[in-house]
Amino acid sequence: MENSVNQRYKTLRSHLGLSQTELAEQLKITQAAISAFEKGRSGISPDILKKTSDTFNVNMNWLLNGQGEMFFRNKRK
């Protein structure tokens, strides 16, 4: 199990099959920002965490705390 939000973020990116550059492009931030965050050299803003959650249907509780499933289940109407 991943012990930090940084490690979970990297796990998420890998699970999505995206490079750091591809993820950065989708979130409209730099690849360097993704790299620094994944390596634990910097934090990531709450806005980017929320955008990540919204864009990829990620469970914010999993991302921040490691609890629950990585993704929300698709809701059917």
C-alpha cells in the first residue's frame, strides 16, 4: 500500500497509463511539477488535487488518505 499522497499520485498516473507529460497536459500544469510532486520534493495544490479527482473520477479520500477505492464507481441514471 502506498504510504503517501505522493506515492498514490504516481500509482494513479501509472494506472491511467499516462506519462508525466501527458498528465501535466491534461491538468494544464508542467511536467516538472508532476515530477517534483511524485518525488516528494513539493506539495500539490488543493486545486490540482480536485482537478485530478474531477478529471479522472478519482476518490479524493483514497488519494489523500489511502482509504477506499482508487476510483468512484460510475453512477447510472
